[in-house]
Amino acid sequence: MPRRHLLLAAAVVALLALLPLSGSTYLLYLFTQVLIFVLFATSLNLLIGYAGLVSFGHAAFFAIGGYGCAILLRSYGVPLLLAMPAALVMTAVFATLIGALCVRLTSYYFSMLTLAFGQLVWAVVFKWRSMTGGDDGFLRIVSPSWIDTPASFFLFTLVLVTLAMVALWIVAHSPLGRTLMAIRENQVRAGFLGVHTRRVQLVAFIIAGTFAGLAGALFALFNRSIFPDSAWWLQSAEVLIMVVLGGMNSFFGPAVGALTLILLGRLTLELTAFWPALLAIILIATLFFFPSGIAGLLKARGRR
Amino acid sequence: MLEVRELTKSFSGFTAVNQASLTVAEGDIHAVIGPNGAGKSTLFNLITGHLIPDSGEVTLKGERLTGLAPHAVVRRGLGRSFQRISVFLRMTVWENVQIALVAKDAREFCFWKPLQNEKEKIAQLLETVRLEEEAKVVAGELSYGKQKQLELALALAGEPRVLLLDEPTAGMSPRETEESILLITKIVKERGVTLLFTEHDMNMVFGIANRISVLHHGAVIASGTPDEVRGNHAVQEVYLGRPTH
Ligand SMILES: Nc1ncnc2c1ncn2[C@@H]1O[C@H](COP(=O)(O)OP(=O)(O)O)[C@@H](O)[C@H]1O
Ligand SMILES: [Mg+2]
């Protein structure tokens, strides 16, 4: 089954690589956004699906990556190929600090603490006007000329997101992924097998946070701006809904969730004012009617 | 080898383990017996770091275990099973053992080494506990006795020097109990593992243990060879006229 998924994923990447041939700026923008959220949601699923750690503050790392990259690029004139890795290192450092505290707690307490840290990051971004532009946003982010067109930026995103997804796939299917699942199922037993459970969870937290940071950096470059909203809890909730909607028991489920939710958002543009309400309805419907998400539905159909 | 010194543990005023001391020598098969509620499981939980004692200490080969987290205790050569089965119920038997081996080799962060590399070792462990046939079965669907065997496999995977088994045969039929005890003693002798265990079947205990400690109301009231313990007055009082299971 997983091998088939990989083949399918490779085919999707190959098809996407041809998308610039369509010449449609609309499609290029749309799928750039989809790709970014595919990565964001998949990174969160390493925590939710594999580790069983429900983070309500994952957007914090999305924002740190985004602001980090943007500020280095514009305020300090650091070239992109340096600014991006530096932003990722920065995200990893924050993920280490925040994660070290969060994984000390379990279940609801873990979730509450991630929520609190997410809001803290938002508050810092919001208040630190001289650095971040506060609620006016951080604007006029200029990408280097080689990724200046919709097509070249799309391809840049496609390459990075594909590489990141491959890395996440390897992590999820490595001994680490298996160990995370074991801890999720029976933390006491895992400890008595000799697993330093907190350390393993922390490493997962750092990996998840760092890839969310990459998604955030791409998001800032894509929009040429970034706003405090990107750290706000609603952003964390949205990516969480992508994960739940797509299916957290499957590696590619959250990717499907990201695609679906973004397409839904586009189809209901007139309803933008009601988007949070719509999100809530989608979440409720998912939880009631297909709790293992779209991926779960597909799997069930495939089995029949 | 394993030295337990004056461990005490109270639960909101109730003293479950009271100044308990015992010594387990290398190669011993040491049984801890006592009526239900005597504090046997609590004692094991204190030794393995699952609970933190109010006072007292545990050393393994002179190294202090008290205060260490479970994973650190395990790394120092101690393995355990649980009275209440504690395996990964939603994983297959194979995956259960696989994760135990990953933990034993500290390979949690080896991203490049695929999980499939240890086929022979897993097969060997499953054979040891006689679960070869069930490799692909989800642990939650195993019979109770087989889950106990899996529990044993998980404890053995870490290649412990000292193995603590808390009622390894609880809930088994007399025949299963006998088979299981024979299997455990065989494994322990083959591997040169020191065994500390609790067991309710007195015939079994006196049949295989070379040391026995008796726990009563959390205190060790006797400790010695089976003959010494059998002849001990305090022990006779505790067990007098009372069926032992
Ligand atoms: N976590 C706990 N909280 C409160 N009381 C406990 C706890 N664990 C054990 N006890 C009590 O300590 C006593 C000893 O229990 P236990 O160690 O399980 O005995 P045994 O294994 O010998 O049957 C029992 O009276 C039990 O109710
Ligand atoms: Mg007990």
C-alpha cells in the first residue's frame, strides 16, 4: 500500500512540474499555496498522527520561519540562499526551547502549552513593531530575480516541498516514526524498553517545527509579505483541520486535506467572511461522518 | 548484584512498602511472595524507577538506580514485565519486538537504517517465547497467555542482566502456568540472567526458586533459601491455614 502511495506521489510531482506549461498564473499561484500548506500540514501530522501530540500552536513555527527569512532578507540584506537556511536554524532553535517545555506535559496539558506558546510568539510579532512591522505586517519582501515569476517561484516551491516531503517520509518510516507510535500507544512500556521518551518526542517536535518554518518562509516569499495572523491560533487551527480532514492515520492524508481545504476556500470566495464558521462546519462534519478523514474514506473504498 | 535497601513508599498515609530490603545475587532465581496487597508490585515499581520511593535506595552492581528514569534504569541492565499486561496492543507481535530491538540498540535516531534489518533477531526472540506463529497478529487480538509471552519477549529483547517479572503467570490455567514457568526458567538459565519474580503458585515458587523473600504488609518478614523460608515461624503464621492462591 505505501509503495503505491509513493508512486502516486511521484506522478503528482511530475504532473505538477508541467504546470507552468499551462501558462495560467491563477493555477500557478493556487498550487504554490497548496504546496506550501501540504508541507505545513504534513509537518504537523508528524506530531499528531505519529506521536499523538496534538499541537495547537504549530503556526508559531510557520511564523518564525516566515518572519526570520523575511527579516534577514530585507532588513539585513542577507542573500536568500543564506537567509532561508538561517531562518530554518532559527526555527529549530525556537522549536527546541518551546518543545523542551511542552513535551514535559502530556495530552491536554501539552496542547494547552503549545497554544500558549503560539500566542506568545504572536504577541511578540505583534508588539515588536520596529522589527516586524507589527500589525501593519512585514511588507515589500523581494525575492531574487531567478524566482521572480509565478512559474519560477512555483518550481522553486515544488522542488523544496518535494525534498521536504521526502525527508518527512523517511523520518515517519524510520525507527523514529515507529518509536513515536510506540510512545503514543504506551509511554510507560516504551520507557521500560529503554526509550528516552521525552527526548524522542522533542526531536519529533523540532523536526515538525523546522519544516513548518520552511513552509512559513516560502509563504512569506510567495506573498512578499507576512502578517502577525500567521502565528495566530486560528492559523494553527486551520492547519490542524487540514490534518484531521485529510486523515491523520496516513502519511499523505494531511496533504489531501490541505488541497481540499484550499480548494474549498477558493470555491467559496464570496463567503470569506464566514470562513471560520465554514471551517468549524467542515471540522464537525469530518469528526462525525468520516473521523479518519478523506484518506480513511479512500482506503475504505479501496478495500471493498 | 541487585541490592534493595530499606525502601519505603506510602500512598496518602498508607504504607505499601515498609523498610523493605533484599539482596539478589548474580544467577539467582529469587521469588518474592506474599498475600495479595502485600506490596510486591509496588516494590517492583520502586526498584525499576516506575515509582519514586519515599526513602531507601536500590543499587545494581554497586551503581545507584534510585532516582533514575525508567529508560536509564533499563539501560543499566534491568528488564521488567508488568502484572497488568503492558504491550503495544495495536501493533503486531512482530512490530512489538521490532520496537523493543530499536530501543535496545538505541537506534531511534538512525534515519537511514531501515526498520527491516533485524528479521533474524526478531524471529529468534519470537521463537524463544514460542510466538513464531503469531508474528503477524495484532497484539490486542492475542489470547491472554500469548500476550504474557509477548510481554516476556519485550523484557528479554533488552538483554537484561536482571529480569523482574511481576506475576508472569497471573490469570493462566495451571497447565499454562507450569509451561510458562518452565519456559522462563529455561530462558533465564540459558542466558545467564538473574531473575526476580513474584508468583502466586507456591508449588512453582518452591520448585524453581533458590531464594525466596516473603513480603507482608509491605515489610520483608523472611528471606532465604526455600527450606529456611518454609521453616520460618512468621511465614507459617502469615500463610497458616490459608490457601495461597
Ligand atoms: N498507586 C497507588 N495508590 C494507592 N494505593 C496503592 C497504589 N498502588 C498500590 N497501592 C496499594 O498498596 C498495596 C500494595 O499493592 P501491590 O503492591 O499492588 O500489592 P501486591 O502486588 O503484593 O498484590 C495495596 O493495598 C494497594 O491497594
Ligand atoms: Mg501485584
